[in-house]
Amino acid sequence: MSSCCVFLKLPTPSSRPSSSSSSSSSSSSSSSSSLSRPQLPIPTANPRILCCSSNWVQSTLIGAISGALSFGLFFSLPFPLPSSSAATSALLEPPPRSLQTCRDDVVETRQEELLPEVVTNEGLVQEAWQIVNDSFLDAGRHRWSQDAWQLKREDLLSNSIQTRSKAHQIIKRMLASLGDPYTRFLSPEEFSKMARYDMTGIGINLREIPDENGEPRLKVLGIILDGPAYSAGVRQGDEVLAVNNMELKGKSAFEASSILQGPNGTSVTIQVRHGNCGPVELVEVQRQLVARTPVFYRLEQMDGGATPVGYIRLKEFNALARKDLVIAMKRLQGMGASYFILDLRDNLGGLVQAGIEIAKLFLSEGDTVIYTVGRDPQFQEVIVTDTSPLVQAPVIVLVNDRTASASEIVASALHDNCKAVLVGKRTFGKGLIQSVFELQDGSGVVITVGKYVTPNHMDINGNGIEPDFQKLPAWDDVNRHLSQCSIHHQG
């Protein structure tokens, strides 16, 4: 996954539970500001971004997506950095007049860029065709080829396209011909709703833009016009320099979003530079985070009270998933937990990056989390853990046939690195990466651009992950299995 991508959550497998399911019901009853400890039984048997630069004219890559239908957010815990004295002093001084003039120029340029451009119906179809030609990954074994795709282009553009609706219909049929259920067309209305996706709780989306030295700068690439950041004076194109006196230099968009996140109704102070070279300003923004905690936990006394086990249920990978999981694990450790059960049953996924960051909590430094494979080099990556594990205790991961996407990334990472055993049923098998591209008329296309491969080089998509046990094993069996796995892994 490219660092400039903003990871969204779009519809996952058709097996998404309805609002009347038990999973959804417990979600609606949870608190958005605190973790819950429901009395969920542990089974003793039968355990059940917004854009990147691209080759297409003004095409906007929203980012790699995977997971549940609900538009949750993603965050990780902040990693404190010392505040910059130079940055602080800059806040105390009025901006030079030349910078203000520069900012005005940038604003005028930005307004000019936002003016609608004339796009022909044929040009729109050509644009969508080109995106597929450059990035589509045929993960469904339909034997897609560029030669055949070139012939389709000639056929599609052989006649004049009289109306915009006709152009949209042609794009829909063109994408449907790929035979990929996740590749699809988005109307301007559907794309507009997606563009309002809030990843911070203050109504902005961030992406990393390299400066002239190649160093990433965090820019506001999308902003909700009636959101708290906009109301406080933040504008699209502004650079975010610091949050609550914590300098963001060297931080990724993911890390910056995690720092911005906080309890609903609280305030956060951000330091922004308007435009490319405008004045630096401190802005106080009130958070309006709507994501609910997906983490539920409790301490269980098993084996007649001889084995304290920390049970954690993770319902989806949203804004609060990693942060609240860390809190739960630390509390359970403090309560004496010597083993952990991570329940991913009926978890259809969510934001992929959140899943990756959660997997790292259990892995050792240098362990592989996941491989990504795609035609575009930005989707050919080995994601490796760069931190020490939060816990060393053995883990059981509960899975079933509705464990999908980001959940499968976590399950396979822990399993293949001998950190956990999997218990339950074979997982769903959703291991594709989709990216969303904006077309010139404000519509968009969702394209499968890559897939995930487990640390043991198994293709998740269409296959799922086979568990080690169907029923909850004894902890001695868990320890024995993990020990044998480690010996095999080292050999």
C-alpha cells in the first residue's frame, strides 16, 4: 500500500450481516467513548485518498480499500515526538508579507483548478478504460489480457456517445465484463458521499506529499465543508505541521490521523500552514467522532481458576480498533491474564491499515505481516513489523466463515508467525485490494488493483484460511502447537 493512499472502507463480501444480526445489535449498544465488557460466552466446544498523482488526467486515487460496509475510521496510538522550538517561535511571529502574497496566489490557483473542465463522453469512457488498462489485477482467473482489452476499447469508441448517461452505462458494462464482483462504477452522487469520508474526527483527510527534498508533508486533501476543521479555518491544500504541540515531521498520514483522534466533544489544537507557502496558524478544533468502540473484553478464569485468560472480541476495524485493543490488552495484563483469546468471528474486516497495525501488536520486530501483489509497483510490497510485541503470551484466534478481509490479515499474520493458533471454521477468503479513482465528471470507478498473500505465501482470496482446531483446545495443546510451529519456522 502506497503511503500516499487514503484507505477507505467499502462493501465487503455479500455475507455482510444484516442490521438485525447479533453482531450489529451489540455494536449499537456499545459506548463510543469507553470499552465494554459484555457477558459474551467463550465457547468451550464448537466455537463458533483523497487522491494520489496518477497517469490519468485529474484522476483521483482514493486508496486501497477493504472491509465492512459501515464507514468507520482508522487510527493507531500516537508516538510522541519532541515539539519544535522553531515551529513554536514561528507561531508567535506574524507571517511575512511575502508569504501572505504567496498564499493568495495559491488560493487563486486552487480556485482555478476547481473550475469544471469540459470532458467529452468519449473522453470519459477512454479515461475509465485507461485506468483498468494500467492497474487492474485479474484475481478471479478470468485470463484478462491487454490485447483483448485494447480490442474492447476500439469497439467501445467506434461510435459517437451522445449523452453522459450513455457514457456511464458503457463504463458499467465495460467493468462488468471483467468478471470481478468488486470492480464497479460509482455515480457522481455515490462518489461525492465517499469523498466526505472523515478519517480524523475533525472533518479532514490527510495524504503525504513529498517536498523538493523528498520529505513527506501532510496535506489536507479532502475536507467536509460543514465539518469542524473547515469551520475553524482549515482549508483544502493546507499543510498540518503539529497536533497539540507534537511535531508531525516524519509521521505518516495514518499516524497523524491517530494523533488527531480523541473523545467526541473534546478539542484538539493543530498547527497549519495555509496553502503551499502561506502563514502558519494555530487552530483549535472540536472533535466530532462518531465511531463506536469495536472492542469488548473481560478476564476469564479457566481450568478451575488456575488459568486467567483475557478474552477480547473485535467486531470491526474502525477508527478506535487499535487504540481500544491496546487499552484492553494492557488492562487484562494488569488483571493477571496469562493467555489471550482474540475473537474475530463475524468480523467482515474494515480498514486494512488498522488490521495491519493490530497484527503488529502481537508480532516480533522483523516479522512479516502480509505481502501485497499487484501490477502497479505501489501495490507490490512486503509489510514488516518494526516494533516489539505488546504481549508475549500465547493467543487463540477464533474465526469462522464470516471472518474476512482485514480480519484474515490479522489471523494469518499471527498464525504464520507462530504467535497464535486458529480455532473454528475456514475463513471467508476476501484478500483483494481495491482502489477508487475519480473520473473527470465527478463519477468514479472502483478497481481491483492487488491482492494479499500471507507470510507463508498463501493466496487468501477465494481460499480462506484453514484453522488449526475446530474446537477450543487445552492450553497445553496450544503451547505444544506453537512450539512446533516455531521449530519448523526457524528450520
